[in-house]
Amino acid sequence: MRIRPAVSVAFLTATLSASVLPATARAADTAAADDTTFSNIVVNGGKDIVLGLTTRETVTITWTAHDPEGVAASWAYLWHGPNTDDADGILPLYPPAGTCVVSPTDPTTSTCKVSIAVSTARDFDHNGLAGAWKVLAGAQDTDDNWTETDVAGTANFKRNAKVTVNASPEPVKKGRTITVTGKLTRADWESDTYTGYRGRTVQLQFRKKGSSVYTTLKTVTSGAGGTLKTTTKAKTDGYYRFAFTGTPTTGASTATGDFVDVR
């Protein structure tokens, strides 16, 4: 945590009210006991943000800011990289002030919210941006002191995945072998295409006709180009599908079940 001079947060001044801008620029090397503290940082409702090739969506950050002097303004944004000075991704590029509401029972505490428009085509130009991002939270108190915490929280951006399935032959005699094939791919933000995802574990699942529950029959590892192939014995009518649970950089995906008539 640190207190920053006004010039270091100049990108916020256009959106902050003139009544809460600092009168002078001053900095401190260490955080004081009366600095603003941040808690309850939640990004996208606590869910991963999964992006395809042309995804556009709004991501919300909510947080609580507390300061003994009261919070005049607060802001938060997402960043990716080794540190804020060398970040290779910032969302949004020009962070606005959050909308804050002072607690009716505690004037030193405010709950805040900001919404960020995210576009894969505009904001994610290389696959290295997939994974964990940090949340920077900042605030200005009523005495014109500015405080920022570089890592107040985290969020996960993931590449969208797709998985297909085909079970054959259809129909099939009971006891005969069914061959199940498919393919696992994921969004490649650099080539703007979906490319095969090799070496990943995928579950072969089955749902009996008339049931709503899938059970896992076995696991399969995707091969070259993300190809999937395995066999199973025909026992009864039902649906076969592949299910991929995801990775730290890639979202989960489940194929639509393929029905096989067993005679």
C-alpha cells in the first residue's frame, strides 16, 4: 500500500469531481495507520471471465473502502504483468472513478462499484494475457490523501474452449463396440482462430435415455490437433459426450450429447 501524489493518478482526474481533487501533491514512502483500506474485492461476481475471439462483455468490480477521515472518491482497475509499472495489460485503459455509497451506519466506510467494457479483439492481442490478473484499488479521503493498493484482489481471464463429439455406429447392437471421437479446441487470440488443444484430460460421459444425469465412463487425453478418440461397449440407449473441466488459462466446455440407439 502507498500514498501517491496527484500527478501519478492524473488519468483519474477527468472523471473525479473537482470538489474531491487534492489541493497539493504529496507522497509518503510508507503507509500510515490512517490510510484507506480495501476489502470485499469481487470481480465478475466471483466467476472467471471466459473470452472467445469476438467476445464483448461488461465486467464489474465491487469493493469496500474504509478510511478514518471518510472516503471522498475511490477507483479500481485490472492489470496484468510483473508489476504496475511494467504491466502488459490494463482494463480499462483509462480507469474511471467508481460509484460509491457511504454506509448509513458508518461514515468512514463506502461500498463502491465500477463496470468495465471488455472486448477480446481490442484488449487481448496475445495468449499470454490468459490467467490471473490483479486488481488495483485506490481512494482519496476527505483530507486529500491518496492511497493505492496494487494487489487488492485477483481475477481470472480464460480462453474459451470448444469440444465436439460423435458416437458411432448408430444404431448399434447391444454388446458391440461404440467408437467415440471428437476434438478439443480453444480460442487463439493471436491467430484469431480456434486451434487444437493437445495433451489435456477430457471425460467421456454417458446419460441413459430417460435420465437427466451424466456419469463418467473414462478419461481421454487429447492428441495432435486436439483430437479425441476412445471406445466403449453398447449397453443401452443413451447419450455420449466429452466434458473438459478447464485449466488456469482455458475455460471449461462440454459437448452436446450424441444419441446412440442400442438394439
